[in-house]
Amino acid sequence: MQAGESIPMEIKAVILDFGGTLADGGLDWDPYHETIRSYLSSHGYFIQMNVMKKALREALAELNRYRAKGKEMTFEDVYAIFLSNLEVRYDREMLNYLHDNFRKHYRTQYFSCVEDVLTELSSKYKVALLSNTMSDQPKILLREAGFDKYFEAIYCSRDLGVRKPNPKIFDIVLKELGVNPVNTVHVGDSVEADMYGARDSGITGIWIKTPDQPVWNGHAIASICDLPALLKLLDRSP
């Protein structure tokens, strides 16, 4: 079930990643691009698809440069760069439309055991969500599914200006929950963002095994469905 030795600890809080941990999803790029192009055309900007894609790639490249510093941008910030690259005069309404369009085209499906796992975790521990994303999509999806009730705190990196593995973002969550890192586990699918970030913050990491990731010699499980069983092995709480 896990890699690494099972060293008992007193667990008081569980921090969960969203994408790849609680749910799987992705963007259907071709229809997404078409809706953006059509929307811009309706505002008098007739832009060739290859030009539009290039402008978006450049905006996302700027996002990645920013993220390499451990920081985060909002969707609106990124798409303001995109529109500026196209010399489109934009306003808040246009940015809101583009964000809403992104939400509609990003398909997400929860793993089948998620509600059972959240129910069990929230009955024993303080539970928080910590997602690296420029969108507020995780918050909206949790609310729509009625899963937000299981969390004491829900954070998207866009709201904090920093992202995993930056220890600052973990410090914010720990302070919100009122717990120490030694009493906290963080569960996620990214070794670099989730496991290294947790480790550098003094938090015990539990990796959701995912292909094409760096080596992780700590705790690991096949899916979120296996988390309660592992916590029972690790937890020495009264």
C-alpha cells in the first residue's frame, strides 16, 4: 500500500490536493479555442486561429515563468496578457466571460469513493483543500457537489499569490487550521509540488501514485480510496 516505513504519528489535520487526487479532468482544447475565437469575432476582432493560439501560448509561457518563482497568477491576469498580445481592448466583463467559458469546457469527474472518504476524514480530522490553479474551479465544483461541507478551509493558489511547493502556501493553511506540521498529512499526485512541498514544510506527504513522476520514497497509495486505511496505520491519536 505504501512506500517508506510506517512511523506512527498523531494526526490532527489532512490537507488534500484536488486535480489527480479527488478528481480527474482536462480541457477539450479545440472546442475551447473555437468558443474564444467566436466570442472575439462577436466583438469585432476577427483573428486567425493560429494567431490566437500563439498569443495564448505566449501568455501561458509568462504564467509558467511566474510559477517557476513559486508564485501564482489568476486566470484573469493570464488572459489579460493573452488579450493584450492580440491588441484586444478588454474589460472585466470580457475577462469574466473567458473565465466562465474555461469552467464550462474543463471537464471534471470525481473518483467514485470521494464522498465516502471525505465523510470519514471529516469525522476524525480537520480537512483542508490546497490546489495549484489559476482558476477558482475547484471551489465551485466542491460547492456544486455539496462536498465543501467536509472542509474547514478551501484554498486555490490563485487566491494566495503563491503555489505549491512554496512552503508559504502550506504555512497559510496550517495557520488557518490551527495545527502544527508534525500533526498534518498532505495528500497529492505531484511529487514536486505536493510531496516536496509538504516535506519542506515539515508535513508528512502521502503520494497518489501517478505515472511520469520523480522518485518518491515516502508514503504512497494507489488512489484516494486507500487513504483512510493508511491513516489508520499511521495515526496514534487517542
